[in-house]
Amino acid sequence: MRLTISAALLILLLPISVSAQSFGGSIDASPFTLSIIPQYPQPYGDVVISPTSNSLDLANSTMTVSAGGEVVHRGAAQPVALKLGKAGSVTTVKVTITSGGIANSETLYVQPQDVVLIAEPASSAPPLYLGKPLVPIEGSVRVVAVANFRDARGGILKPSALSYTWTVDSTQIANASGIGRSALLVASPLQYRARSVSVTVTSGNGTLVGGASLSLTPQEPLVRMYRNDPLLGIRFDRALSGEYSIPGAETSLYGAAFYFPTTSGAPFLDWNLNGARAQTGNSITLRPSGSGEGNASLTLSASAGGSVSASTDLTLLFGKSASSLFGL
């Protein structure tokens, strides 16, 4: 949909484990591991730290969690939510689990950063349209990653120096990935389907890794008629539907095609009056002639490509004018 589509999911400094040291001086692996959800947390967002273990009885263990040196949880071993700071700030998270009188600890360093995906569909919309074109059927979408990486001191990393790895529907797109390759052209998904697009962004030294994802869903195309007022211009505030009474000696209408693919050019618009072609293009002018009251059927059709089309109908009413109506 406007698909903001946007998703602002962010960065995690690679976790560092603190292991216990045995009597002989060798380092034993910690008997538990920690997972983080979401994988790429947002600045000022929440992150959930969850312990898992194949050797410890977590149900009968106690857990202490400290963030930035402050204890935020002491009690049962369970998932714990933490609030993060601004972009680039490092939150040190230490988790200690005690089971059978033995304490084991792990430490994570979480550093949120901004990665936002922006979808730019190659889709039709009328001039000065305030909304955002939606994903078209049988079209394409340009997806742009906007990365705002900051180090612990607040220094900004150049987006052009970052490496971007793109994935579409679980398939890595190797020929579109690499340093500075922050945009990807994606084919629209099939009708009634969705397509997932994700990016993983990595700093030059590999210590900062972030990402974002979004889902693309195609929108049914549609076409609308608007009155083209000689003084106020095209009245985009109200689409015409049902019945329309022609004011005065003539009226001009404007046709707008929404969400048609534009990869092969603008959609084709065709006006039909009482079943016969009257005009092509965006505009038509209608002038009743003769005397008496009557009505006519006006159909506007739009098409693009081989099978993408839409139409809308309008019943025209005219009084003391004519038994016929024609478009010029």
C-alpha cells in the first residue's frame, strides 16, 4: 500500500560471550545462549532477550539481567524486555543464570541503528496526486535502503561505504548486492500474492550489521472520472459516479488511471459513449444538442500491458437539450 511502506528496523553490534574459566585455565563454553528479538532493533525501541539451554534446567534456575550496569530483572529465567537508547549508543547487557548453585554469565552489546526501506512503485497516478502510487500488477517496484549508521561516539558512516545484501522471497540477489548498492528493482508479485524484500547492511569492518524488510502486495488498478471546471480546474476532491447532470451547454471530464504499471509507458484511456468510441486520452468534452431531456451512458476504460485493465461507468443526464449526445 502508500506500501511506507516503510520499515525502520535496525542494527545490532555482534554479540560477545563472556565464558567461565575452569581451574586448568581453559575456557568452557557457557551452557546457555541468548537470542534477541527483533534481530535488528530500533533506536529508542524495545528488545527482548531470551535464554535457551540444552543442559540447564531453566525452569528451576534464577536469572539476573543488568543493562548499562543497572539490574533490570532478578528472578525466574524468562524473556526480558529492555529499552534501548539513541542510534549508535551501546547498551551492555549482562545475563547471569544460576542453576544448582553454579552461576554462568553472558554479555551482549546492543547498538541500534537506522535502516529504512522505501518502496517506489513504477505506477500511474494523476498529476499533483497527494497520495503515493501503489504496487501495480505486472509492473515493478524500486526499493531503496536508507541507512543511518553511527558509531558509539555518534560519528556517521557514509552510506556509500556500507555493504548491502538484498534478499527477495528468501533468495539472495547476488548481482544486486555489494558496497554502495542501496537500491533494488523488484518485479511486482502475482495478483493476490505478496513478495518479501529484505536487506542486510554491514559496515566496512563488519562490526555493525543491520537490516530492514517489507512486504509488497499488488493493488487492483482503477480508473476514475472527474469534472474539469473551467475556473477551478480538475476537481480531484470528488470522483464522479452513478449519475451526473451536465451543467450548461457543455462539460469537460478528466479521466485518471491509478496503479497501472508504467514500465512500458502511460496507460491507454478510451472513452465510449452509448457503446461507441468517442475519444481517447485523458479528457473529453460533452455538448448536448437538440431539445428535450435525455440520458446517455459514458464508459471510461484504461489498459496497460496485456491483461491489466479497469473501467468505470457514468450515466449522463441532460435536460432541454437533445435526444443525442456526442463527445468532441
